[in-house]
Amino acid sequence: MESLFGDAYAPQDSKSNLYADIIMPVPIPKMFTYKIPRNFADEIGIGYRVIVQFGLKKVLTGIIAKVHQKAPKEYEAKPILDVLDTFATVNPLQIKFWVWMAEYYCCHIGEVMNAALPSGLKLSSQSKIQLNPSYDSDQSPYPLDAREEIILQALASKKELSYEECEDLLGIKSIQGIIKSLIIKEAILVFEKVMEKYSPKVESRIRLCPPYFSDIKALESLFKELANKPKQEEILLKYLQEIPIYQKPELNIKGLDKKVFTDAGMTGSSIKTLIKNGVLEEYKIIISRFEEMNATEEKIILSTEQDEALQQIKTQFEEKNTLLLHGITGSGKTEIYIQLINEALDSGSQVLLLLPEIALTTHMVSRLRKVFGSKMGVYHSKYSDNERVEVWNGVLSGKFSFVIGVRSSIFLPFDSLGLVIVDEEHESSYKQYDPAPRFQARDAVLMLAWLHQAKTILGSATPSFESYYNSRTKKYGYVFLDKRYGGASLPHYQLSDILVDKKKNLLKLDFTRLMREKIQETLNKQEQVLIFQNRRGYAPYIACDDCGWIPECEHCDVSLTYHQFGEEMRCHYCGFKEKVPRVCPACGSGKLGAVGLGTERIEESLSLLFPEARVARMDLDTTRSKYGYQRLLEEFGAGNIDILVGTQMITKGLDFEKVTLVGILDADRILFFPDFRAGERAFQQITQVAGRAGRREKQGTVIIQTRKPDQAIFGQVISGDYKNFYLQEMAERQRFFYPPFVKIIKISTRHKDYKTAEKAARHLHNLMGDIQVKKILLGPEKGLVGKIKNQYIYESFAKLDKSGNAQAYFKHELQGLLMEMQAHKDFRGTRFVVDVDPY
Ligand code: ADP
Ligand code: ZN
Ligand code: ZN
């Protein structure tokens, strides 16, 4: 799409002017009001993409959020320059959702829009020049220099040039001066050309020209003419064989891909001749980037347990809008989802199924594809812009009534959601950390569901404490599935004490004797091994080699992080710090050391310990490419890998028959991560990774290496006693004021100079102290990662009362303070980042 904006500036009648509030893709906390030109008034409405001038020079695409008759008071409204759509790209429910999100997560609505729209739907504009039609070089009083002449000559033949093209033409770096001069000399005009980034996928087809497809006589005489041109005749015969127009002349309209002929060994030149002679014609059609696929699966028969769970869900939905489906690993939650999705689709509603990033590339998609075929859209972050736009448009047009996708799929243009499912709802990848909006999709989607009056299922084998809490307080419904499908048994756990082995000299390359023996046994049986190591290696901690003691903060119930610089340990919540003690306060031993182990080193160690085994590693580094993850899984599934070492990635949705041993190398690292959720995460991760073992007939084994085998959590993980673990952790959370008992807002202050960063952070912290709500303020303290991209980071945490409007009031005041800080001359160049529910 393109347009020249001359006519939009036509004068308007001031009486019955219409105005539009427009969401602009800029980090400014409000919408902007523009005038709707008369000629657009009938073809414009909420959700249309429009082009407007922003500031003096910029031309931007915005979206209309509201149409009204109130002229803005503070400024004169500029007119909308152009309308891009003939239908709304975004619906009113989405705009409500964006407004809510900006408010709740303390960001700008333009930032929400930026996150919501696939970049293929955003437009870019480019400055171009053209000849001034009234320019006459012979009459002009201003002579042109040689370079200006070159530009004008090029314009005479090419009509328009971008600035870059001009620069290339002259071989210079900046064209600005010359363009200015040409404008003054009235030789050229500058205009903005707007470009649609999305481009549909186009395929060339050929088909019979009239009259041949409808007039059999004409066709017969054509064959006579081609009697001594066998190559052309062959093409025609092939065409008729593929498209039997004798029976169905209307089929001709679909035509054929040229490849049908070339694949059959016929020549392109004969096709060309037929086209030239008016027998065939070539034309283009727009095709989908997604293959058409039919559903192939017959009806699923649910087990008794599954069917009972399904009935309970339906009954509870009569009263509750949200429900937690707590089903152990392998209990067959997917099959229950399928039933519910089918029923929702049959009733004419749309369905959204959210999955964590990585689960989307596994069995789940192919599993659901078999049931739902092409009416299921997939929205993945590794998709290209064009593919994302096609999913977006597919939802708009009704082609995709069911979408499975990652967290950003909550922004798709649904207009009648009936059911939302969040699978693996405890997963931390539902949280977007950067950039704004810093939202938690599991929470945000509840607002979306509410706007649609849709039902929501949160599914997990290890629910987040928030969801479990909400189900215990009856805010959510709750259904529990405690049996694996098909009677497969849960794995058998064994704890292996790192310190005991170390003392006896049995620890080899970080593997205990028990772990090594079990791996060898599994390899001997030609079965497979998964070795899990937590990814969060960047937070090293201190541990005692003799008793396993790990230092914790006295005030915050989190472990202290080791900082090599200054040999100190710090709490990254409250700033409490201590020198690393010389002897262990628990046992008096002098063997205190920093702990940290990467997956790469583990892979090497395994290759040394088991030279005959085929070892592979799955982490962020080895799966960066689009298909990296899938390829590793295929290799593993095909039995070409014996031992797979991996991070959290291997915990998700893997369902391989031959995995019978799962090893967790350092459970302490998960447990003592400096975060109040460490216990919850540890329970979830250990249970999930253990759930990969022995999913069919054979029972699996899980070996957990730890320095402190006597911790209560291990007993609870092993017996699957989620509830007691939860109750115990909740008591702690209540005592130390953590969610779900309070709301946490994290405020980071960043500056390239650490003194300024610290000063600004303190200043802001003091100002926040004056906000009149019940709260606890912690910090400011150096961030867990103290410096990112050369910006020093200080963090403050506000813990807020959940009842009443304390939260909303605090956020509102905070926005004001941030504006004040931004304008403060001492803090120039400081960035502030607000993260609501930062964990
Ligand atoms: P979950 O997601 O709860 O961990 P899955 O949905 O992956 O469990 O189910 C575990 C295994 O059992 C899968 O291989 C699945 O295909 C199989 N399964 C579950 N329910 C059924 C059913 N009703 N009929 C046939 N196979 C089933
Ligand atoms: Zn000790
Ligand atoms: Zn602390």
C-alpha cells in the first residue's frame, strides 16, 4: 500500500468535526487526538490502522481507540493522513485489554500495542523525493551544480528516489544538504512513502484461455493444429488429465502449478509458446504459508478417571470461571483438553491454548494437529513476521477458530473466546521480562477471558502456589487427577549424598558412585538417560564441603549470592551483606567454597566417564536455530543419543519410551537460588524432570545428588506430597511477606555511571516512601545482575497490601514520581523500569 498525502490537508468545516484518539507506537503515557477528515468519516472506526504525522518529521502508523467529537484543548488536532484498512485490524475487546494491561503493568499503551501487533502489521515509512512538476530548468533562476543535475536526471527516468538511492548514486554519505538545496530551488518535492511490511506468498499458475475450457469444438480443433507439435500436445494432454474440464469446466479456474509439467519432464519453452499463442495463460494467486492438513484421528476414549475429571470440570464451570486442573505427569490432561476444546468449538466459540515456548515444538503440536487439522493455528515466536500476520488474519477471518501459541498469542484478534487453557501454568516462561509490557501471560489471560466471558483452565502437575492458593480459597475450581494414564507407575527416587562420596573419594568429575553405577546399568540395558542441571548458573553461592551448610539472609529467607569481588555474600533483596566466613558456622570446617557447574562441563565429564556412550547437550546454546531443538529431540527419539544433558528445556513435555533414568546433578542449586520462589521452583523442576522417566511399562529411576539429603522437600517430592510442601512454604511466605499474601513491584534504576544510578535510586526510594499506602519498601540494592550492557542497576522492591486499592494508588503515584525523576537535572540519562509481579 502506498499513498501521497497531499489531499488530506484539505480545509475542514469546523462545526461537526470528528476526532479519533489514536494509540501510537511511542513510549508516551497517553493517546493522541487527531481530526478525522470528512472523506474518511464513513470508512473509519475503532481498530483501524491509520497514518498520522507525529512531531515535525515522523509519519507513524497508529490504531484508533476511540472516535468522538471533542477537540483537544491543549493542542490543535492534526488530520489523519490516511486509512490503511477496509476493516478493523484490532477489535474493541483487544483495545480494552491493552488499556488494562498498560495500567496494571505500569507501561504505556503504545508499548502494549507494539508487543501485540506482529511487526508485519506495523508500517514503516521512508522519505522519498520526486521531481517538482512545476519545475522548468530553462526558466529557473537558480543554476544547478553537477551533483544536483545527476539527481534530477535520475528522477526523470525513475520517478522517485529514496535518500539512500541518492547517496549511492553520488557515492556520498549524507544527501541532506543537496536535498535541501534542491527544495529551495523548487526542483523537487519530498514525500513519505508508506510501506506495508507483510507480503503475501504468491504462486504462479497456468490455466486454459477461453474459449478452450468451455467450448469442446474449439478444443478439438486446437488438438488438430497441434498434431505435429508433440511437445505442446503433451502439455495440453497433461493439463486435461489433471483438470478434467470435460466433466467440470469450472475447475479450470484453479489452474495448475507450472511445476506439475516441469516435474514430468516437459519443457518450459513449450509452455511459453502456448501462452504466447493464447492457449494458456499465466496468472498469480495468493496462497497460505501453512500447509493444509486434515484431521486424521478418530474419537478418543477417555479412561474412567479422565472422564470423571471431565464431568467435574463441567460441573464446576457452572459456578466458577477459572479452574485448576492438577494432574500428575502422564495423567492424560491433553486428552481432557481435547474433549473440552471440541465442545467449545462445536458451540461456535473460539479457543486459545497457551503453551510454554519449548513445549510448542514437541509432540503436542503434532498430537493436536491430528485431531484439529487446519482449523488449528499455531503461533510461535520462531515464526517469521509474514507467518505471524497470516495467523493473525486467520483468526480475523475465522479460518483459525482454535489457536495454540506462546504467551504473545494472548494478543491475537479473538472476538468470541469461549475457552482458554494454560497448560503447564506454573512455567516461568509465561512471564515476559523485557521489554515492556512486563506481563505474566497466565495472569493476563484471565483478564482476557473475563472480557470474553470465557472459561479458563489452568493445568499442571505442579501448580504455581498462586493458583493452588486461589483454588484453596475457592476463587478457582479444582480438579485433581492422581493416576497416570494406562496405569504406568511413577518413578522410583534415590538420594545420593555428594559430601559422603567426596569424603570417601568416590566423587568422580561431579558424579557420585550411585549415579555412575545407575547410568552404566541403564546403558547396558540399551535404555536412555537424562541428566538435568539447572540453568541459573549465574548466581553462584557458597557451600560447606563438610556439612553442606549454605548461607541465607536473616531477613529475607533467601540464600546469599556470592560476589567474588570483595569476597562477600549479599542478599539481593534487602542488601544485607557479609564477608565469606573463614570457617563454617555450622560445623567449624574450613572447607567453604563457591559452587557453580555448567552443562558444557557436564557433557565433557560424561564423555570421559562413559567413553562408549553417545552424549549430547540441550541448552540455549545448542538450540538457538529454528529447528535445533526439534533435531536433537528427533535424534534422541531415534535412539542415536544415549545420554542427554540439559537445562530446564528437558523437563518439558518429553515423552520417550526408552528413558528410564533421570539424574539431577545438583539439587541444592535449585533449592538455594536467591529467590523466595526457590522452594516452589525446586519442587516443580524435580517433579517435572522426574516425570520424564519410565512413562510406559518400565518403571523409571530418579537419582538426586545433594549435599543435604535430610531436607524435608526431598521427602515431599518423593512421596508427591505437594499439599504439605505447599502448606509449609506458605507459612514462611506469610511470615516474610511474600506473594500471594502481598503484591510485589520491582523498580529498577539504571545509569551508565554507578554513582548516578545509586543516587537516583535512593532519591526515588525516598519519594516512594512518602506514598500513603500500607507497604514495605526494600532496597535500593545492586541488582542480582549488577550491570547490564554497561548500565549499573539498582533495585527497590515494594511489597503492597493486596486488599483495597493500595496497589492501584501506589502505581498511580509511582508514575508521577517517575515523570518527576525523569525531568530532574541531576538524573539525566537515567532509565527506570517498573516490573509488577516480577517473578
Ligand atoms: P500429561 O500431559 O498429563 O502429562 P499426556 O496427556 O501426555 O499426560 O498423556 C500421557 C500419555 O498417555 C500420552 O502418551 C497419551 O497419548 C496417553 N493417553 C492419555 N490419555 C489417553 C486416552 N484416553 N487414550 C489413549 N492414550 C491416552
Ligand atoms: Zn559446615
Ligand atoms: Zn535480605
